[in-house]
Amino acid sequence: MEPFKIHILGCGSALPTLRHNPSSQVVELRGKQFMIDCGEGTQTQMRRSRIGFNKIVAIFISHIHGDHCFGLIGMLSSFGLLGRTMPLAIYAPKDFKPVLDMLLATFCTDFDYEIQFHAVDTTKQQVVYEDRSLTVETIPLKHRVPTCGYLFREKPTLPHIRRDMIDFYRIPTSQINNIKNGASWTDEEGREVPNSRLTTPADPPRSYAYCSDTCYLPDLAARVSGVTCLYHESTYATPDIEKAQKYFHTTAAQAAQVARDAQVERLLLGHYSSKYDNEDVLLEEARQVFEASELSNEGMVVTL
């Protein structure tokens, strides 16, 4: 099974602290790396996590609040200084383009690589990126500005070849791809060997949903139903629910309700308010609703 990893670079909310950086993550699948959000300090966290600057294929921005995009222009500049030539795709709400254009015109005028901007519709759930390995869908969220999450779905892989059967029936290497694609085999005596005897089922496709920032949305569970892992903002604990409602954020218990109702395998909590010196209160609250809840933290690598 190919690695499917999530690197947590920042999981704090608006104010950087000595404990947490603003939001940023890197999703790694089959040799490609995709960034979600790019708050302050992302470059430093990338170096600490040993993530190559030139391996980022695309960047997905959830919304235009500084704690999710203030680190972007500095990183784009560093890409240029490092001699990047591979094009970089940026997916973000349409209102981000004039801001990005102004910053690029001011600070980054001599790049050797192309930036391809793609405006996303934050009101629809639709595929915005696709390659041979995965698709990326937008997830409509509700915050103070147009916001969407992103859902990474691995594409189904082919069945596994049973090496013992290949050796037993002396099947040439040239036929392995045909068998993986469903072909049977005729042995030396003319008997057909069914494909099911030659292969074992493919690994189930994995998926990852990133949901930050948003108020509690009961219908969100249907949009992320059954994902392998859900990252959902948990800015506040329930005693601060009035703040959560005022600023269109979610409590840890509400995040856990989404995970429970969506029947996901695991929940990552994040986007913590700087008011908390210890996020265990958030974890305890979430686990009362959904046991498979975890705290995200800078430097954490989640393997699906």
C-alpha cells in the first residue's frame, strides 16, 4: 500500500503562540504532496518536518483569513529563490486572486515557474483537482467569509497478484498487468484459471476530509460520510459555545458529533483557540461523543 500521510504544520487559530502555529497541512500520496492552507511559520515547519519545498504540487486555501494564508507569499518567494521550475496550482475562493496578484506584482516579479490560479466555488461540493492517484473535492462550510474544506479521495487500485499462483502456473511477467485488470489464465494443459484464484482484493481506497473554519453544520456529516480520517476545527470547548456561535466556529463536542454521524474512522481536532494552555479539555469533551478523537499537533504525521 502506497503511503497516504497528513503532515500537521500548524493547528492553532488566529494568534500564533509558542505552542501552536496557524493552520497548515501537507497531504502526501503516491509521491505527490499537496498543501492545505498556509499560515505564518509554514516554511519553518516544513523544514522541521523535512518536507521538500519543490515537491508541493498544489496549494488549497480554505478561506481568506490571515491565519490561513499569511504565509503563502513568503513561501512562493522561497520557491523562486530555490529555482523552482515546475508549475504550481493554487485553489482558493475567487476573491483571493486580486490580493494574490497584488502581492506577486510587488514582491515576486522574476519567477522561473508558473502560478496557476483556480477559483473555487465555496457553495458547491465538486471535484476541483484530479490526477491518476486521487481527486480533491470542495466541501461547503459556513464561516464569516466564503469558506470551503477539501476532501482528498484516493482512487481505487488494482488487485494484488498472488505471487505463489504466478510461480505455480509459470505465468510470464508480461501477463501480470492483464491479470491485475481482470484477465484469467489458461495453463499448459488448456484449463482456465479464474482471475479470483490469481489475485487478492485491492486495498480499500482511503480518504481525508479537512474542515476548518466553520460553525457546526449538522448536514456536514453526509458530505464526509465514511471518510478514513476527518480533520475538523475545534476552536472552543462547550463552556465557550457562545463565542463559537458569535465567530462561526465549532466546539470540540460538535466536531465529534459530525465525526460520529459521518461514521468516520478517526477524528483529528485542531484550530485551537489561544486561550487554552492545554487542549486536553477539548480532547476529553470530544471523546465523550466520539471515542476515536485525537489532538493534532505540529510535527505530527498521520498515516492512513
